[in-house]
Amino acid sequence: MKINHFRIVLLLFLLVPVSVFAASKKDSLNQIDPLMKEDDMVIAGEWKIYMDKCGKKAHKEFMANLAKLSWPDYKIYMAAAGKYTSGGWSAGPCNNKDTKALWDYYDWIISELTYLTGSDNNTYSEDDASIDSELNDIDQVEEKLIKLKQLYDDGLITLEEYEDKKSEILDSF
């Protein structure tokens, strides 16, 4: 059986998370032992799929800051996330309350690591206004989808019009 090396390289590239290329152990302040309890990092990692969908840019910033502060904790987070990201799992709908609770949890992790590594507070530059804006965007999309569904249920638009507009709303988000 002939092995196509290009396909193997492409497959490996697709299976490796993009964040691996952005993060580097040598750039991390803590490179030896985890600073957080393993359970805390596992819980955070288990929510990665949801936060990739609902947290967008701020979640990428969280992962970058986590890697900068503590490489061992970052590895635990990514290992926990890997159980779900490679298993065909997907996130459910974004919920404003859940997303805010997770941001508080992620913020606590970064705050603890900032303190434990003795780094200045500038390492984690998450902008609360940015998170609030993203949460408002989620609410607006949800309201539009509910109104659109009501129009369809009331027979005011066709299924094709409903599907087209639904795709347009979700694409704009």
C-alpha cells in the first residue's frame, strides 16, 4: 500500500490545534509544575468547545495568556479540551448567563496565575466591554431568530424564506 506523504502531513496539520502554533513553552513564565489544581484546569478545558463558539476572540486571548503564564496548566487545559474537540462533540446554543459565568471562571484562573507567577496585571488584557459587546450580540441574534421563527409559525413567510433569513442572521454573527 503506497502512503501519500502529503496526505499524512495535511492530516497531522488539521488534527493539531491552531493554538499549539501560537503558544510556546519557552515564552511561558512558569514551565515546571502546574500552579492551579488539576480539577480547575480540567473543568475549564471541558468548556473549550462552548467558549470557542460563544467566546470568540476573548477566548483565544484567554488561551494565549494561559500559555504565557503557566505552560503546565495550559497543557492540562488542552488535554481536557482534547477529549471533546476530537470526539465529534459540538457546543449547544450560546447562553448569556453561562457565557458570563465561564468568563468569571476563566478570569479567576488568569488572576490566580498572574498572582502566583508574580507577573504584572498587564499580561491578561481582557476587555470587559468586549465581552459585554459579544454577549449583547448573542442576545440580539437570539431575539432575531425567535422573531423569525414566529413569522414562520404564523405563516407569514415560507420555509425557504425562513431558512434563507436564518442563515443570513447566523452568518452575520
